[in-house]
Amino acid sequence: AIQDINEAHKDDQIYLLTAKQYVDLFKKNPFIKEVILDKRLSRFNLIYLYLLMKKLKKLNFKKVYDLQNSSRTKFYKNILFLNSNLNQWSSSETTLPQNVSKEEFDKKPVLDRFDHQLKTSGLQTYHTMKPDFSWACSNIDKIKHEYNLKKYILLFPFCSEHLSIKKWPHYNELIQKIKNKYQSKFKIIIAPGPLEIKNAKEIDADCILDNDKSLDISQLSSLIKDSSFVIANDTGPAHMAAHINVKGLTLFGSHTTAVKVSIERENFKPVQVSDLNKLSADKVFEKINLE
């Protein structure tokens, strides 16, 4: 979506408002001039809100594309562009199809929603339905040398503690099946996030860290890009893998559908079941394509 916005506004400067954890990442995006930090403090923190709105108003934006479409960004709209239409503030709400409620519209796949929003705003969408996340990659030669990474299968077996419904419990059994078939042809690795390092020992795979810390998003993007295959729960890295065009699988239970989150790509396929606990390692193993 950002690339299509950039191409539609060749003579304009594109700014992105985002949270702290994404600032350094989006500074790498070649389609953005400047990244603005939103600390996302409470709306009742009037001093912070005043300073942020003052900064945004000073930049005198002629158009806003709201790609988050959240209650927070709607709150910002009501301060910056009260009563504006899609000509000033493009969002899923200002571009809703006729006779369709936002609740109904939000059931559509996320990329379809972006595509509709941008087309209704007058843009050509050459890239929105096929996003490319490869711009986020950075050089990880040092890490690959340290862990002797040549051919490897990358697993993402973790998820947020409050979203345990997304977690598939049979990774170690799958790892054993891969080792039995391929012997030492592929190294099997994991790259845990900061809160997952303590659980990494539960998985029978090499744990990839950078100076005992989790890889950042750019390093992780490169690790994904250079992998032979990725197998993941429905987490952020799975979506990164899908849009870096690597081979892989992502495992979905009943929490949502792969269609709604637009994760299926040519090389990256979802396995959708009603209960992840009942999805066997054999079923996942037979879908792994390492040719």
C-alpha cells in the first residue's frame, strides 16, 4: 500500500506515523521521506496529545491515508480533519462501499480492504495485493558465519502468552521427522523474540541470537529471506515470510482464517484446522516442499 501511495504522489513527501518499535524499521523503507514517532500515550495525556497534534498540523498535510483504521486514528482524524471526506482523510470508513457497514467490511481480507480503500481514493494499486517486504532486510553475514548457516529450515513455534490458541504443540515431533528424512542436509533453527528466549530450550533446534539478544526485525527479515523453508504459527514472522516470497507453511487454528489476514502467497501456504492440538506432525510434514 505504501509503495502505491508513493507512486501516486511522486511530487509529494510521504510521512509515516508509527509506534516506537517500528520507527527504525520504517526508516529503511525507500518510499517514505520521514518517520514520525507516536508514543501512543493515553488520550487523556493532554500535554502529549497537544504536542503531537501541533507537530502534525505544522507539517500541513494535504492528505492522510489511514492504514491502521483503528479507534485511535479515528480520534486523531476528529482533531486534525473534523468532518473531512476521503479527499482529505482516506480510511476504511470514509471509503466504505455503499450499503455496507464497517463491521461487515472488516470481515474482508486485509489486503482486499487496503486495495478498495486506495482505489476508491483514486489510486492505481499495482503493489497492494502483492506486498514486498524485502526492503526491510539487512546484512547478517556475521550471524550466519557464527552459526554456520548455509541450508536451514526456520521455525517460529512461539506466540504471545495471551494468544495460546495460536500455538501448535507438535514442533519437536516434526523436527524429528525432518531430521530422519534429511539427516544433516538442513540445519533446523529458531529465532525467538525477547520474551521467548527463556522458552527456546523447549524446542529441539539451534537458537539464533545476536550477542545473546533477539534479532531485530531487519535481521529477522534477512534470516527468513535466506531460509530454505519456514514453518510458523500465525505470528508476525509468518506474515513477514509470506511477503518476502519464501517457501513455507503457517498453521491456523480457529482464532481466525488465513483468508482474512491475506497470508497465502505463491510459495507460502496456510494449513487451516479447527483445533491445532489435533493437527498431527505427519500432516504438516507431508506438506513440506524442499525441492
